[in-house]
Amino acid sequence: MDDGAIDLNALARHHLAAARASSHGRSSTKLVGDHTALMRSNLIALAAGAALQDHESPGEATLTVLEGSVEFRSEGSELRLTAGHLLVIPGTRHGLTALEDAVMILTVAKR
């Protein structure tokens, strides 16, 4: 029986292995919701050096780092985030780069 619980550790291991094997260094999966939902959460794994290029946010968002570290960029400033950090993502253009292999949860609530 499916109890609705998600094993984040198992997903993190799986997607980090997939990110390491991928030519673009990333792998992700939907945790909750989809592009039609008001709120969605995705697990994102990045191999060291992989980046999410600068982009706009479709709504209010948070980023939770589960493993590793990333450099978050927005409006000319940079912030290092490590495992255990939660960031409210600003509504400005932003991007990030994995400083080491990293796993994050991105949660977005549409405007």
C-alpha cells in the first residue's frame, strides 16, 4: 500500500548518480504537483560544476539544500548554500552552480 511518504534519501542517491552520468550534469524529478498545480516541488541533483543558468521565477519559491553545496546568484550577488540551508528565492533573475555534488528541493507557488 502506498502511504504517500517519499524516501528523499533514496531519490537523492538515484538522481545524483544520474546527474553524474549525464552530459549536462543534472537530474530531477517531480515530488509534488506539476506545471498546472498552484504549488509544486521538485528534487534536483547537480554534479559538481553543473549550473542552472539565470532565469526568472514563475512565482514565490524556496530552495532547500539536502546535500552538498551550491553558489546561488541574483542581481550581482552570490551566496553559498550548504546542506541544511533554506533560501526564499528572490523574484529577480537568478541561477546557481554546484560547488560540489548537490541535491536540492525546489518548491514553487505560482503567482
